[in-house]
Amino acid sequence: MTPTLTTPALMSRGRYIPWLFVAGFAIVVAVNGIMITFAVGSFSGLYTPKPRERGLHYNTVVAEQKARDALGWRIDTSWRAETGRLEVAVSDANGQPLAGARVAAELIRPVEKRAPVGVTLTPVDAGKFAGYVQLPVRGNWDLDLVVEHQGERFAQTRRLFLK
């Protein structure tokens, strides 16, 4: 005799099958909830503290960038990991060093909400500056540089991998 659907053995064995589907979906929902929590809590994706205000003044930002590009100034950077020395060389459109320029530098960690690390750069030669910095962690950093020379202002951000 073959078992039919009405036998108690088949009925008791089939009762847990719908609960397997419920458990599977519960696991998917729980994992999605954990991933959403990590995504929202780790990095907001915002680079500037007030993105709306910057967006409202977008045309001003573009005009400033065009004026900066028209200057033709070049900035070369080098990082000496063994000593923690950051070197910056600034030159004009003709490749001549910008003597008498002032340079301000700040290192920002792009993947963490961490306070910027200021770098004090001192002139070592015409258009050349150097400073020492102790990094809290190694990896990707954005180097924000502002150069001022004869009333002109030149700002640039560089992505550096500092070991």
C-alpha cells in the first residue's frame, strides 16, 4: 500500500516546509538590515560640510576654478614615508619657481570622518616648501593646498597614497 496525502506521517512532515520559507526570508531581511546599518553609519558620501550651499554657488565655484586654471601654476608634491616629510614645489606657467609665495596644506582622510591634519610648510628654497607630519593612519589622503602669491590665490586638492 502506498502512502496517501492523508496519512499522518506525510502531514506532519509537510507542516515545517512553509516555516522554512519564513525563516529564509527572515534571514534575508536581517542581513539587509545589518548591511543598511553599516552603510548609513560608516560614510555619508558628503565631501563638503555644506553641500547645498556649495551647490547654490556652483557658478562661483566654476568661475574660481577657471581663474585658477588661467594662472597656469603647477604644484608638484612628494612624500618621504621614512621621515614623514611632505615636499611641495610651486611654479608659474613658465616653469619658474614662485618666489615669495605662501603655501597652506591640510591632509584630509576621504574615507573617514576624521579631523583634518594640518601641515606646517616652511620655505626651503624659491618656490619649494617642506613640512613634517605624523599620520594617524596610512592610506589614501586628500592633500588640500592653497598657494597665495602677489594677491592671487590658487587652490588644489590632490589624492595621495601615503604609506
